[in-house]
Amino acid sequence: MATNTFTGASLSERFLRLKLNQRLAFNSIAGQRYSSISSYGRRNVSFSSQPRSIRLTVSCAAKPETVEKVCKIVKNQLALSDDSKVNGESTFTALGADSLDTVEIVMGLEEEFGITVEEDSAQSISTVQEAADLIEEIINKQSP
Amino acid sequence: MANAALRNVKVLPNSANMEEARHRVFEFFRTACRSLPSVMEIYNLYDVVSVSELRSSVASQIRNNIHVTDPKVIDMLLFKGMEELKNVVDHSKQRHHIIGQYVVGRQVQDSATKDPDTSTFLKNFYNTNYF
């Protein structure tokens, strides 16, 4: 059994963040406990995870912050340099992403924001602004 | 908990066309990505890899077969992929298997193929170690 010794606060924070993401992901997976995974018809995914209130406040209040965070994730996912310009109007195909890259970006956004994007919604995303709008719509739908 | 999501997976009939097979590949990738946090927990991989790196590793393995155009072959690959995912989530593998295949294996393969001075013997040695 490997002994985990975290040296430094940054590693502990990373561990806690991963724990939080994991708990949210567990809620998402547990919500699909009795549903059969198939490609026929729409998947009814229950939004059971509750995001933290501070994230909800920031995401609802400041839309440019969401777009900026999405741009950061897109840059990280496509291995773009920091000085390359990625704004709300940038399309994923213009940045050099193929269809699998787009799905990977959507999964990265799910992990970052703690949400579950429906399959039909995920396929319609083609620009950074559309991704940010969809994320805020899902977060608003999840909030009580 | 991820076992519950994968327990209901059935063997689907063959894809009618290329578009349906492509749709199923994305569905499988999405299912695999949603299982990664529980895989991190089962095998205790927090100190060697992150979820995004595992996701990139899974995506690169799917991209290795990007040249396949026969829907029957894609269905067979998806079946094998789902079987592998089920083995990983059910803890039918050990920690070093996950590390060797999805964390370190890609780097070793990339470094082996990028070095032109490596002899054929060493190239084959590196390949057989991780397949």
C-alpha cells in the first residue's frame, strides 16, 4: 500500500479539489443508476449535484468570467500557447480541434464546473461563447 | 458506484452506417470520462496522474484508430473498449497495470518512436513491454 504524503499546501488543495470533483461526479453517475446506456433516444440525466454557492454567485453574476475560464480550459486542452488569442467568437474547428477534441473539451468543462452536459446539447457546441452560455444555463437550472 | 452505471450496458446491434458508429464512439468516450474519478479513487492514482491527463490518454488511444472506416470494425473496437473499461472499473486490474498502460506507457512509446538512433531490437522491446 502506497503511503500518500502531500508536501506543500498546493498539493493538498489539489487533492481537496479532486475530492470535490470526484464527489460531484459520483452524484452524476449515481443518478444514472437505473438507466440503460444506449444510443437510441435521449438520455434522461438527472441533475442531482449541487454546486457551491460561491461558484453559483460568480458564475451567475459575471458572464465574462465564465467565458474567460472556458477559454483557459480550451487553451489547456488543445495545447495552445498563452499568447494565442481565444475569445468568445473562436470556433473549436478554427483552433484546430476535431470532433473528439470537442467532446474532450466538453468533458473538461463538466469536470471544472461540476455539471453534466446532455448529449444533444454537447453536440451543438461549436464556439466558446456557446459553451459558456450552455454552462450558465445548466448552472441556473441546477440552482434551487 | 461507477459499477452501477456500467452494469446495465448491453451489447448493441451492429451500426447501420458510419454516422451511427461515430456517435457510439463519442458515447463510449463520454462514459469512460465519467468513470475516471472513480478509477482515480479505486487505484489511488492521485499522486501519479490527474483526471485530465487520464482523459487525454483515453482520447489518444481512441485517436490511434481514427483511420478505421468499416462500421463492423468500429463496433468490434467499441466492444473491446467497453470490456476494458468494465475491467478497469470492476478492479479486475492492479494499480501497476493502469500506470503502465495509461500513465507511463504512452510516454515510453512516444519516446521510443521519436528517437531515430534506437535500434530495432530496442524498439520492439519497448513495444512488447506495453501491449
